[in-house]
Amino acid sequence: MSADLKVFIDLLKQDLQTLSQLEDVLQQERDSLEQSDIETLQRIIECKLPLLQQIESHARTRTQWVSQTGLPIERFLSLLKEKAPPVMKLYRQCESSLANIHKLNEVNGRIIARSQQRTTKMMQIIRGQSQQMQLYGKNGTEKSVGEAQAIAQA
């Protein structure tokens, strides 16, 4: 194994650790979102940023490393599969972990969106606007049907 490939392998191993930590943080974030635990959520967000920065940094380094080989990514991955199956396994583990992180992040996003909808509805009730039908305006925000709407603009 060349020293250069060892650098690539080390980056993949570090990424697997970081991705595992990020998965844990996203699960904690989900738990905090479900419990509306704002204090814990703020601490989790502070933990998440350095992990994301490290993943981004390693991705740039790996991309530069692959580009220095002069091979298209498809050819590089094909060679990894043929000549270095353990390295390809690490690469696939990273891909799988990233896919799982993406799913966890989407779930958290849906929880946040639902929470925002609930808060909006509660605020409407407090303001006495709960009986008005809501439509979307041209910029994508909700508007009450009873609100004044311009028919034309000069």
C-alpha cells in the first residue's frame, strides 16, 4: 500500500468516527426536539458544527487527493474495488453512514417544521385569528383570506 493511499484510508477512518458521532448527535437532537428541550438542543447544535466542519474539510481533502491521481472518480472507485477491496469497504461504509445521517436530518427537519406549524396555529388562536382560512401568498408565506390583497400593482 502506498503512503498516498494510506492518507486516503486514514481520512476515511476518521470520517467514519466523525460520522458516527454526528449520527449520535442527530439522534440526541431528535430526542430534544420531541421533548422541546431547548437548553439541551442549544448544546447539541454547538456540538454539531465542529463535526460538520471536519466532515467538510475531509471531503475537500479527499476530493483533492482523488483529483491528483488524474483519474475520473468512476475509474478510481473501480480500481479501489478491484485492487483494494478493504478500502472500498471503508468508502461504502462512509456512504452508508452519510445516507443514514441524511435520513436523520430529514426527520429532524420535519419535526421542526411541524413544531413551527403548531406554534403558528397557537399564535393565531391567541390573536383570535383561528377561524380564518389560510392561503399562501406569492412569497410562500401564509396569508389569511380576510386580509387585504392587492389585485394589481402600478
